[in-house]
Amino acid sequence: MTQRDVFEYALLRVVPRVERGECFNAGVVVYCRARSYVAARTHLDEAKLAVLDPAADVTGVRAALRAVEGVCLGGDDAGQAARDDAGRRFRWLIAPRSTVVQPGPVHTGLTADPEAEVERLLDLLVR
């Protein structure tokens, strides 16, 4: 039997007008402590964004989503977070914030393949 490890994930939500609270899913962040794994995948549905806010800054929203992916990858593009381990980067990304791109609540599960899990969750909950 393949070993399965606990993983955590949070959806990334786009909230174009924070004061209205309307949102839609645009990505997922997955963290698996046992494998020191953290990754984000995103998919922006521009049609949904236009419905909720025709004047939304699409370029800015895309940049914010790419920034989350960059923090997960680490390296020089992750800024100060580049020096943090996978768990600290995940915790920083899921901290509540009042911005256009916000993390949802954290959920848990078991997986034998965190990389496949992030793709599965993106397909199931975002696309």
C-alpha cells in the first residue's frame, strides 16, 4: 500500500469589491509537512471577474495570483519568504487579509502525491 501523508489546502478567492464580499475561486495552495511541499496553482476566470466588477484590474489580479505561486516556489522572486521553509510560506499565504485575492479556510486530507493533489483540487474546485 502506498504511504499517504496528511496535507492541508486553502482556496484562493478573488474578491473584486471587498465591501460587497462577492467572490469566486481562482486557485489553491497545498502544503504537505511530511514532504516539505508547498505549491499553488491558479486559474483566473476573467468572465466571472467582469460580472462581479466590470472595472476590475485584471492585470493586478493576475499579478497577485502569480505572486502566490512565486512565494510557494521560493527563490529570489519570493522576496523575504525565500528564506522560509515550506510550512512558514504556507502559513504566511493563508493568513487572513482584506485584499482582492484572499485565502479561504484551511482544509485537510491524505495524499500519496501532493503534486497530483494540487492539480486535482484545481480541476475540482476552481476550473
